[in-house]
Amino acid sequence: MTSTNCSFCNVEATKILLENEVGIALQDAFPVTEGHTLVIPKRHVASLFNLNADEQAALWQLAAEVRSKLVEEFHPAGFNVGVNDGRAAGQTVMHAHIHVIPRYVGDTAHPKGGIRQIIPKKAKYWEDKT
């Protein structure tokens, strides 16, 4: 970890759930569902696209390990896995990270569209008959 002002660069070891040579995984401080986990590169970069290909691959491998652990522990019915890349996309901590969000039947009334619900006006593409 490298930036002294970054909360993701200064994670207490006791909060780390999994890690590899490139990244760490920890529970989201403001989880949207039970088990919501962040996968964070150890190197301080604002965007995942600032990582080289090997680092990206290692981070996605860690995300897969997190998903497997969450399946065993919480038995979700599905997942949303995503990245907010830049302020316009909703990134609030300018240290790259991947959200691994377990989904459960009934956790929202209408899950259809998944990640498309970020912009609700455009989310219901299946209803557009034009």
C-alpha cells in the first residue's frame, strides 16, 4: 500500500479476508447486501486500467476467489460484479476496486436489468417496443 491519505492503502490487517500478491479483499464498509466485498489492488491507482495485464488478471482471480467464498458462506442466488471507474461513474474512493455483491431472491422488487439500473430511465430496454 502506498498512499498515506488513502483509506484503501491503510487497511488494518485484521480486516483482510483474502489476498494475493497484487490485491486484498475486505468487506465493504457500507454493504448493499450481506457479504458485499471489495477487491482492491495493493498498488495505489485510480483506475483498474492503470494496472498492467498481469495485475488485472491477478485481481480478477482474487475476485473469483471472493465469489467462491461468498457462495460457500452466504449461498446467494446471484451476483453483481462491477467497477465504478471515475467520478462520473460514481467512484468515490479514488483507489481502484471491484465490488463483488451477492444477490438474494427478494433483495429488490425488480432485479431485471441488473447493472443497467444505474441509469433507471435507460434500464428497461426490454420494454421499449420502438
